[in-house]
Amino acid sequence: MIIEYNFPRYLSAKKTVDDRALNGQVWQALRHHLPAQPHILEIGAGIGTMAERLAEQKFISSANYTAIDNQPENIAEARRRLANFPPQLQLTLEAVDLFDFMERETGKQPAPVKTWGPFDLLIAHAFLDLMDIPATLPKLFSLLKPGGLFYFSINFDGVTIFEPTIDPVLDEQIVQLYHQTMDERITDGKPSGDSRSGRHLFQQLKQAGGTILAAGSSDWVVFAGEDGYVADEAYFLHFIVETMRQALCQRPELDQTRFANWIAQRHRQIESGELVYIAHQLDFLGRRSG
């Protein structure tokens, strides 16, 4: 079995997983609180699936929507997917580093692309747990209008489950080490991860000047039904397993031969429709104070 791993395809395969996972109460609270004709910023927007979702569900009838991502290939795919985005939703897509974007928006750098800040709504979908949240939240909130909304979805919260069990002790060791790699992640010399970001956000949001309006779980639950895995979700699972392999293939704590066999067995379980994958996450809707 040879699989070509492609991040834009993973993001596309993840869309149906996210559609099921997103917390309905938090989603409807966002619909209730969102002002007419909002100026929206999405950071870490990937291939545009959140903008796509909002348009498909007729969530907003008129808006300015700015979506940024630091990977040009993601933005290129977003342009393709959103080519028929409703014209009343004015869309700006840009491949740019988040911190460079924040420097521009605060006037510290020139802005080559017009944006619509300060914003009524800031979206971060499956993104915040990749950064130093306490240090970054105040900077993110500075992009919002006083009283502006934030919607932070799919924030990982420390639970990864694979069924069926292969070896209880080895399974637990692999999951714990995988979570540890999130806690130890360094990007550009700075901490950039938290395997329990969901629960920690309750206090971190308040400390940064945010008020939480709604919160709830948004667990990924992926399994094969009578017709197999939904859409491209088998690829999503293969990608998750490969991500774990890359994260742990040099860890001295692991017997690498046993780990390689574990990875191969998980891939076989996907091929046979046996693997069940669950990850616990949390969604938040809130408002910047002021």
C-alpha cells in the first residue's frame, strides 16, 4: 500500500469529519450574535472549508470575508474551491504569515492587500492549538472591534482514542508520547502547542479580555458504517496515522520496530474498515471586551 500524503487533500477529507464534530449549540449562538454585513477574518484558513461551510448553510447573506494562511498551496486550493463564492460575500484570500499580517493590521508594516479590519468576527478553526495561545490571544483580540466576536473551533483537549486495541500498554505509550510532542513543539524558537488547549482556553480567554458566550465539545468520531468510511475519511485516517509516525519515529522511548508494526497494523485496520478514531475537542464563541 503506497499513499501519497498531501496536506490540501487532508484538509478536504477533514471537512465531513468537522461537519459532524462542530458543536451545534455554539454554531447557532454564532448565528444569533453575528451582526448584519460583518467584516470577518479567518486565520489559518487552510483551503477555505469554513468559508465554504458558511456559504453552503446560507449563514451570512452579505459580508466581507478575509481568509489568510501561511501556505501558498492551501490558498491556491481555496481560490479553486471558492471560485463560485456568492458575490455578495466579498472574499479576500492571502498567503501570509499570521504575525506579519498582525503587524500590518496594526500599522507596523505596509499592507499590499486591502483588508477590512478591524473585524466583527475572528475565526480560528483547528488552529489555535498550534501556537502559544497566552502570548498570541491579546494580539488576535487587537484585530477585533471592541465587542467583536471570536469563534475558535476544534481545539484539541487531550484525548486520542484508537479502537480496536492492539496492545494496551503500547497503545497508551504511543498516545501519551504523541500528546507530549504537542506540548514540546517549538516553532521559530517559541512554544507552539498545547495538548490540552481546549480546557485551558476557559481561563486564557478571560485573561486576554474575552467573554465566553458559548462553549461545547466538538469531538471527531470516525468509523466505517455499512458502506465504509464517509467520503474521503479513510484518507483522513491514513494521514492521522502517518502524522503520528512522523512525530514519533525518532523517539528513543519507543521500541521502533514495535512502533513500525503498530503503524502498519493501524493502516491495515483502515483498509479493512476496522479502525475507529476519536479525538476530544472544544469549540468557543465569545466577545472581546470593550
